[in-house]
Amino acid sequence: MRGRKDLTVQEQETVAEVEAEQKQPKQYRVVLLNDDYTPMDFVVEILQRFFAKTRADATQIMVQVHMRGKGVCGVFTREIAEMKVEQVNEYSRRYQHPLLCQMEPEL
Ligand code: TYC
């Protein structure tokens, strides 16, 4: 068997490039948690504003959070997920709602 060391430098670079392309970056779910105080309309607005959901999809996710305690807004790479969480929590605080947005690693 020819090992990687038997390849030319150019061939090694090609292998490294292909491997880099194949590697999938880790994904994170951005979730909303239920609470007793945030108005349902505000949660629907969050889902439309920050996650580009239709009003129908946003309502479905909001009801899921309301009934089951948690719901997925979307799945993103780490930096995008961190930004969404930050933006949503900042927006909720600005309007003085206790709504909590978190991220969790995809399995
Ligand atoms: N439970 C809230 C209410 O009854 C509504 C709500 C839904 C709050 C989803 C947060 O992520 C949430 N007003």
C-alpha cells in the first residue's frame, strides 16, 4: 500500500483540500424555552424576525414550545447559532420579556 508520504507535495495538497471540503462543521440547534409570561405573539414575531419563519410555521413552533417546554428555531454552525441566541435574548430583554433562547449541539 502506498501511504500519504509516497505522494508528491502537490498530491498531498490535493488530498488535504478534498478532506477539508468533506469535513462537516459541527451544527447547533437554537431553541426557545417556555415561560409563563412572554406573550405568544411576541414569540411568533421572534421566529419570523430572526429565523425567517412564515407566520404559520412560527405559530406551530410557538405552540410546540408552549406545550412541550422547548422548540427548535433552526440549526446552524456555532458562530451563527451564537449570534442568533445573542440577538434574540437582547431583543427579548429590550421588550422586558423573560423569553430564553439557547443553543445545544446536534448529535
Ligand atoms: N407560555 C407562554 C404564554 O402562555 C407563551 C410562550 C410560548 C412563551 C413559547 C415562551 O418560548 C415560548 N404566554
